[in-house]
Amino acid sequence: MITNADIDIFLLTCERTNYLNDAIKSLLLQTCGVDRIFIVDNSHSDNVENLVLSIDDKRLVYYRTSSLGRHGNYKKILELCTREYLAIFHDDDIIHPKYIESFLNYKNKFASTDVKIYGCAQKSIDSATTVENIEFLPINNQFFVTENCSLFLSLLYADFFDCVTPSLIYKREIFLKSNNIELYKTYGKLSDSAKLMSVASDIDGGEIVVLLSQSYFYRKYCNQDSQVKGGLSIEQFNNFVRSLLKFTKNFKYCDYFQVISILMSFYQYVFTETKFEVWLRNFMKEYRQKGVAMCIWEIMLKRHDSKKDYFKYILLKYQYKIYILLHKYIERLILKAYTRSF
């Protein structure tokens, strides 16, 4: 039987005290009980340390990693994780009080299964949301379950379920197989997603499980890392897109959805319009779904008013809508085939 003593919990932070208190509270409120939470801090100031000390809870174990360099938090995780599973959360998000309990319940209910990755659906929150004013809905114990990592990633990046990498609980043995520092060099600020791709490829017959209840509250605000332009080169973005398409190549029906979701997700905060247009046009020279991709480009920039060929734009726009309807139909079929409940 697995218990909370079998999970190492990490909360990663760097110079962000305004939201950290809520993240800590949400972990301390876990209904399964937590015996230890590692606060791993890459700050250069004492602000985070002072906040953690002010909470005065012996379950909080604080480490400063700024002396270890840019990847100090990751290096410290490798040093500290010793239990069968590890959960890595971010300092600006909020976790449902029953999230870790849901993992324990699932693992104990299906004790014969080898769960390698466990995640959940997320809900976006704004900068004003706190533990006190958030609405935690009951968890419905309905799960998406697969042993096929390519299917999982195809659906993840086609927005089948809105799951974010900071919500994931990993089995330690597969988490240690990939090198985050090398991943960052190759994929830049997309290294979290690349890490998931790398880990998922090594599941060796184990299960990937996604709780379909919204149990991770992902904060979006103007200075959030993923909302700030920069931190990603064209080459790194290109590496990520090509790796993902190669990884999911066995699922042809997801091809255009992958392109849609990737471009729409990352365009907003990564590139200037000119840089992105150059990359897109080069990429589409060798990609079959040119019509779909260019339709996305039109919609993203909302440039149809200035287009001479307005009729062509309308056709592409409706082609895009038809694909989305097809996507919804595929979702229902997959949900029926891969859902497990108790």
C-alpha cells in the first residue's frame, strides 16, 4: 500500500513571494497529510527564506540553490529525491486539497498497475485568486489511462485534456533518466514539455494516468514566465516542434491538431510577428497541411481585413472550424475507450 511517505514533494521558487504563500498553504492543506515539503529556492535575496520561516511549520524544508547556478533547483531535486514518487509544483500555482489523495487512492485501488506518470486537468486562475477565495469542486474519480506515450502526448498537445507539466507526479526511476540541463540547451523555456516527452518515452509498459477533474490551478498573469516574450530561440522552438511531430507520428489524425495547438499556444509570448512568420513559412514548405497552417496564421494576426483574397480566407476559416468539430468527435470516442472510473 502506498502512502504520503512514498512521495517527495518539491515546490520550486525564485524571487516570487507574492504567490508562494498560497502555493504552500494549498500543499499543507492536502487531505492525505504531508510529512515533508521541500521548498527549493533559486533566489539571490532572502525574501523567500524569510517568508518560509515566518510560516513556522516543521514540514517545510527550505534549500537555497542560487550558488548552484541557473539550474540549481533541478540539481537539488536530483540530490534530495529518494522516495518512490516525486511531485514538482511551481510557486505561483494552487493545488486542490485532494489532489495527492486522488493519486494515492488510484494507486491503491489498482495496486497491480505500475503508474509512471500521474497528472490532472487544470483550471486557469488570475493574479487575485487565493486559497481562501478559490472554489474547490469535488473530485469525480474519472481518469484517462493509457500505456501508450505517443497517444498521451498527441492528445495532450491537441488539447484533449488541459493538463500542465507542473501538476505531474513522476515515478522516480523514470524521472532520473533524462538530463534537464541538456534539455534546456536544446529546447529553452519549452524544456518542461520536452522533459515530459522524454520521460513518457521511457514508461516501458507502465501507465500514464490523468485525473479529469480540475485539480491544479494554473495562475496566468502579465509577468508569468510563460507569458513573457523571449527566452526561446527560433532554433529551440523548431527543435521542439519537430521532436513532438516525430514522437507522435503514429497518430495521423492528430497531425493538424498538434500544429494548431503548438502554434496557437507558443506564438503569443515567444516571437515577434516577423520572426514567427519567417519560421512558419519555412516549416510549412515541407508540411502537408499548408492550408490549415496558413488559416491559423490569418486568424492569429487577424489580418483578413487587409487581405485582397477575402473569399479564400473565409474558406480556410471554415476549413479550420470543420477540423475542430472533427476533433471534438474524436475526443468523445477516445474518452469512451480510455476512461477508467471508480
